[in-house]
Amino acid sequence: QSVLTQPPSVSAAPGQKVTISCSGSRSNIGNNYVSWYQQLPGTAPKLLIYDNNERPSEIPDRFSGSKSGTSATLGITGLQTGDEADYYCGTWDTSLSAWVFGGGTKLTVL
Amino acid sequence: QVTLRESGPALVKPTQTLTLTCTFSGFSLSTSGMSMSWIRQPPGKALEWLARIDWDDDKYYSTSLKTRLTISKDTSKNQVVLTMTNMDPVDTATYYCARSSRVGANAYFDLWGRGTLVTVSS
């Protein structure tokens, strides 16, 4: 059982937009920055979003992040088949003094 | 070039102790603000954070596994080592090391190794 809650799966057609939610509590998302990771099949995770809404320079602006209260959201526009992957949110939990991940969301581009 | 590489046994027996090494290049763990974490992923399952060691040798552990884990670093060798005692088949997973260029509550993992698959079986 993950500390952060994500939907197990989302799907959308190529070219469309999708959002992935990540729900937590005051001790984690509520008080700390959220980051998002993309894991393509058979590969290691890769940083997608940090500090709630910042993108590493190599990540296209089709990917965006936001946070409100104890929830965060990853948005992907202009979906491509190459975006099919598992997506994980993560943050520090101040009460646990530990990093926590969401359970992951599998994105299918139909 | 900045790289991380995990190494260790591919197969361990139940009750044995697992020792994994992360060897990195292109940066120093003695740099203020740097930290390294170990994260694992059982086949077909989610990521699970295990432990973190900071540039100043502060250490943090998963609450559910802390009695079994020890993380350490050898700055001169650019290595971080994780030991996990009393291995069980449920510990079968790909183990990743990951870097954070920032410590504290607002860290994030900006670089990951390729991972090493560890199978626990008799």
C-alpha cells in the first residue's frame, strides 16, 4: 500500500491530453515539493518533473506538473505512442523522514 | 560523463545478506547538497525507496525495512554500498541507485542507474 495514491491506469488517443493525479497528505505533498518519473518498458525511471512544475531541459513542454494542497497532477499533451510508460510521483514525507512514491500509473496511448 | 552503475549478486539464498554497490562517476558525494538513494522494484510492481545517504553522512531508511538495511559510502572510491540482511523471496527485485543534487525534504532523483536484478531463491 503506497503512501501516495495514483490511479492504476489512464488511457487516451494520440494527440489528446491526459492527466495523472497523485494524492497524499500534509506530511508529504502538503509540505514538500513533488517530482514525477517516467519509466518506459524495460528501462530505469527518468526524472520528468521536479519542484512540482519544473522540467529538466531535455523534457519537452508537452509535460507539465502542478500541485494544490495535498494533491499533485502530471499533465501530458499531444500524446504520442512513445509516451506509453509507467509514471510515478514522489516526495519526501516529513513525518516518516523517508521518501515515498505513488503506486504508479500505466499510460496507454490507444 | 555522469554515470551510476549498480553491481552485486544476481542470486542470493533466503536468510543470506545482500550487499550491493553503486559506483558513480562525474560528480563527488562529498559535494555539499549531494545524496544517494537505493530504490527497488519487484517484477511488475511499483518503486519502493529503501535508503539515502547524504554528503555529510546523514542516513535515512525506509521505516518498514530499517532494521535490515545499512547504507554507507566510500567517497574516495565514489561508491555507495547497501546491505540488506535476512533476504526473503519477496525481496526479489531490480535494485536501483539514484542521485539527488539536493538534500533535505525537497530533493528529487535526477540521475538513475540501470538497475540490477536480484533474485532470492534456494
